[in-house]
Amino acid sequence: MQGAAPVSDSSVRDTVTGRVRVLRDLALVGIAVLVGVIAHVLWASHHMRVEVTRDTLSVRGDVLGPRLLLAALSPELARVVDPRNDPQLRVAGRIFGGGFAGYRSGWFRLADGSKAQVFLRDGERAVYVPTRQGYGLMVSAPDAEAVLRALKRNYDLSRD
């Protein structure tokens, strides 16, 4: 019977050193991703804005920001809300997204059980717009009433 080749101390050391390098590299990548996400959230919290054109509603300044055709929305059901105090539209759970330093963005579950794509800054009122695809869009704006008026006006114009 042939015996197994002896394992040398140097081959064990090389294997352990290789594993340590892989773990170190994974930790560095994880830290870099985390720093990138935090930097993005801090930047987006100050640069996120809503744009309403004749045909679209866009959320700019956030990686997750959508560009939706007005025809895909239900502006007749849209309204200005206080996202912290509205009993039905309060953010209740995260699906895919995050929040940091007074800003939340991504996909969230609302208190009424529905899904919404959310872009909220603390202290600002928001516009809530249901979509025809079964979810809502909730986005903060310094003048939420003006955004709602523009949305409804442009929606009416786009249907003509």
C-alpha cells in the first residue's frame, strides 16, 4: 500500500497565507462598497430632485431614480402627504433600498401593505403617486404642492 505524500510545513503555510489574502481582499472590497454606498446616499440626499415634463416624471440625482411615463401613472389619485404621520402611507419595511442621514431611497413596503418606490428626505412633505403597475411612487419635494399641480397639468396635456 502506498502512503500519502507527506505534507510539508511550507505548503500548509502557503495555503493559510493564501486564505488570509483572500479574506483581506474581500474585506477591502466590502469596505469600499460600504463607503461608496454611504457617499452616494449623502450626495443624493442633497441633490435628489423631481422633474415633471409633458410626458414624464423623473427622479434625478439618485441611482435608483426612475423615469416614468405620465401615462403609466394615476395622477388623479396623487396627493401630497406627510410620510411620517400618514397612517396608511408611512414607510413600514424595506424591500430593496436604504436610508442614512435623513434620506431614504429604494423599494419599501408601506403601512397599508402596498409597495412603493420611495425617495424621502426628513422634514419635507412628499407627493404620493399611484402607478398603473400596482405600486406607488413617493418623493419628497421642497414645494410638493407645485409638483402635484405640474403633474396633474402635464398629465391632462399629454392626454390631449
